[in-house]
Amino acid sequence: MSFENIEIINYTIFRMYARIIKLAIIIILIPAILGSSFGYALVNYLEIPDVKQLESYKPKSATRLYADDGTMFAEIFTEKRIPIPITQMPNHLKNAFIAIEDVRFYKHFGVDLRGIGRAIFRNLFKGQITEGASTITQQLARNLYLTREKTIKRKIEEAILAVQIERTYSKDEILNMYLNLIYLGEGAYGVEAASYTYFHKSASELTLEEAAMLAALTKSPSKLSPFKNLAKAKERRDLVLWKMYEAQFINRKQYEEAIKKPITLAPFRAYEKKTGYFIEYIKQLLEDHAENPQDIYIKGFNINTTINLKLTEYAYEAIEKGIEGYRQRNPKKSVLPEVALIAMEIKTGDIKVLIGGRDFSTSPFNRATQAKRQPGSAFKPIIYLSAIEQGFNPEQTLLDAPISFVNPYTKSIWQPRNYKNEYHGYVTMRKALELSLNTATVRLLEKIGIDNVIDLAKRLNINSKFEPNLSLALGATEVVPLELAASYATFARGGIYIEPVAIKKLTTTDGELIYEHEPDEKRVVSEEAAYTIVDMMKGVIKRGTAKAASSLPYVLAGKTGTTNDFKDAWFVGFSPHLLCLVWVGYDKGEVLGPKESGATAALPIWIEFMSKALQLYPNDDFIQMEKEEF
């Protein structure tokens, strides 16, 4: 036998006897701990914390986000923990942890002397350390108060704390604290958070084999995660089931049926992946309005949101299809553009979809709520609405012809042009909007006054920095997509502005109501003017630049938007019930392509999404909406 092998054997024997000595010391100390003056002196010497502090102990808890149908789709946390009372835990869940971790839990006083003796015997018999003897109560003490160092002092502290905890709290109270505290992998603390992480259901709903799977994770949460190693996870789960059978928690038939069942994991992570931008927006709202922003990560609130998961799925499908179309039209582009998509219910302002990019995991910047982009012709409805407010009507004529302006200070010449340099002479306001005629719109803006348009934009809550010049007719300002969506929704709502809504209700884990959204409606445009611009925008889809959307069998209105240099492509359109905004562009302002207008790059995504989304809503006309609901 080599010297190295002898050294290894000697080290193993040393560790084994060191462990035995530690355990023996604990056995000797237990009587003293339980009541002698020596025990009290030892407690003071070791500075053992007061276990009565557990009565007011509140571990960090995750805040849960719920979709509009009540589905929990995400959590916000520093420690992903969701408290659940032991009364709501099924017996097979409690028994699974007891069977694998501490089968004599209800029989010992915090330290299991029989378990220690059994561990010593088995370790001596096998010649190596294969079994420990920490009880659930000792594990609780260790997790709450102690470090992970492996010393005799720490082991004594652990034993003393365990005995004191058992003297102060009932077995069920101890088990409740343990099952809400223990780490079970994938960032989940406690059985409720773990249950949602792996199975997307409450711990109260776990089946026998699912409960055993959670209990199996205690040994090595990372290595045994079913997301990472399904085979090892099942092997350990089946061991838990065997231990439950040995302990007579389940019968032979239950055991045999359970081990045959595969581990079926829920697609919980898919929700978070596709709602990442919305989640970040919720965080932003909470942090902006909370007295202590850190509370949302540690106090375990329940937040009912407005998001619709089905519509979000439709939106991602539409984006994927639209970007594939762009790639085929521009095969030489090595980097694909980004997309923002917002869907909002007209009547309530509820945000049903909020997507700020193609992939949150690789690009978390939220273009739907944080980007400021030029709207191009998507700003024109605001100009035409301002004209309507001043007494203009859709049938009044405008001259659509080349025009030039000379700057009196620099002598430079500005010559706005129409798309493809096509001009139509005298046209009605209606046709000018339908065909998005730039020179006609510039002339209209000159007539009605730039300040009036800026005033209207501010009433619509577009918080841009406006330059008071005629280039505003071409959308030469920057807007946040969500603000533009809200302004269009105001048209459809008959001139009533509602701030976009993402949070409906916020409660504590105990059900105490902290916040509930109350509708805040503000009339910013007359009803007559609002429905006149909507009627004009219906023509954009029937006869104008968005005619491709007329294939949808719904009453629709909207407006395309393209910047002069093809850096931004937009389409914002709506039915009487649902609005959708689509923006396509590059973050650094690269040119999309010479023909990548709003009708080419953004409208196909809008059509694909709305063709599915509108099936969930009635097919009404705007006039009916005005009479019946407003």
C-alpha cells in the first residue's frame, strides 16, 4: 500500500473519530443544557441568542405578480420565499420532509440521542462518515442563527438552540418555520416558493410524488434540481418515497404507484421570459411610488396586474413573424431591428401587452416605456385633431404641392417632401391624412398654429420637448411609445384621457388591501372632435396607407408613421375595444431600409397580432361604443 493511500485512510479515520467525539460531547452536555446552572452559564458564555425572537421573526418574502385571469406569472424578490401556514400544507408534504430528514421528529426533544447513536454505529461499521444526525430543529437553529463552520463550538451551539426552540415552540410551529425557511434550489426558499418554481402551483395542491420531489432537494438543491439533472432528481425522489413507506406514512401501493410517475415540471419560466419588460415596468412603478422601495422585494405583496398572457403570446408570435419578413427583405442586414408592442384596452386603459424588445434576456432596455423616438407621420392625427378643434372639418381642402421655407437668420432652405415625391394638388383634409401627405400637413400646421398643436399634445400627456417649428408636421419630435398609445386611446375613448394602467390591486400576504386602482378619467378633447378624428383615421385603413389592415373583418382606425430617413416605422391602430401600437427600429438610429415604411415594417406585425387578439372582443362600431358605453 502506498504512502498516499495510508495518508488518505488515516485522514478518513481522523475525521470519523472527530465526528464521534463531537457527538459524544453533545450527549454529555444535554443533561446540563436541560436545566443545570452549568447549562445557563454555558448559554451565556456562548452568547446563545434568545429563541423567543422567533415569535416576531419575519423572513424575506417574494412579491407575486398575477395576470388578469389570476395566473401567477412572476415573482420579485431578494429571497424567493412565499409564506404558507402549516395548516394549508398536505400531510404527505410534511411527512416527506420528516421521512428523509428527521423520522423521529415528533419523538425527540430537539436533539435525537437515538439518531446520534445510530449514526455513530453505522459510521463505525462502514469505516467512513456516511450519516449525520441533525434533526429538523437543529437545521432550523443552524439556518436561523449560526454560521456554516464545522467546529465543536458550533455543534454545541446548534444543540443548545435546538433544545431551547423545542422548549419554547410546539412541534407544528417548528415544522412550519422549517418548511418556510429551507432552501430548495433555483432561488426558492420554503415549500410554497419551491412549489411554484417547479410545478407552478401552491404547495397545498402538491401530489404525493411532487411533495417527495421537493423533500428530495434538501440534500443538494443545486445538483438535484430537476431542471438540471432529471435522472438524479427522480432517483432521490424515489428514495424519499421509500423512506415514507418505511416510516408507514404511505402504503406499498401508494409507493409503487408514485415511483412510476415521471417528474412533470410546469413551464413557469416561460411566463417570466415573455413578460420581462412588463415586470420591469411594474418594478419601476412600485419603486417610483413606494415610501420604501426595498419593501417590494422582501415583504411578499400580492400584485394583481392588467397583463393578458394569451395576448402576450400572440404578440411575440407576431413580432417573430414580422422580423422574419424584415430579414427576408433585407438579407444583407447582419443585425435585426428591435420592436416595441403595446396593447391597451380602450375603455379602462388597462395594458394587456407591453413588450419593449425582441428578447428581454439579451436586451432588457424597455423601448415601450423608456425609448424616445420620432413618431414621423404617426404624429399627424394630433395636428388634424387640433385643426378640428379650431373649426376645420374633414372636407375642407388643402394644397398638396411642393413648398419651401427660408430661414431668415441662416438663409437656409427647408423643403418638405411627400413620400416618393408624389403630389396631389388640392385634397380634402380627410384624404391628406389617409395618404399621409406631408406638404398638405405642413400648410395645415402653418394655418392652425404650432402652439395650439403643442398645447393639445400636452393635454394628451405627451411629455416631449417640442421645438416650435413647422417640422412638427412631419413628426420631428421625440415621443415615448406608451405616451403615444395613450393619446390614440383618448381619440377612441371620445376625448377622455386615462393614464395607462398596469397595477389593479396590491395586498399583503394576509390579504390586507394596500392599494386598489380607481379610474381617473379626464376630458381633454370634446367628444365631437374626438370622433371626427377617429372617423378620418378609419379612412387610413379603408383607403389609405394602412389599407392592408382592411382585410380584417373589424371596425378599425389607425395611422402609419415613418420618419423621413426610414429610421423609425410605426403603426398605431385600434378597434372600439383594443388599441395596439407597433414600433420597429434600431437603438442607434440606423436606417431600416429605403422601403421600410410604417406600412411595410410595422403594419404586418400589427395585423398578425390583431387578427388573433380581436377575436376576444366584440365587433362593434365606434358610434355604438359612444352611445352604449360612454
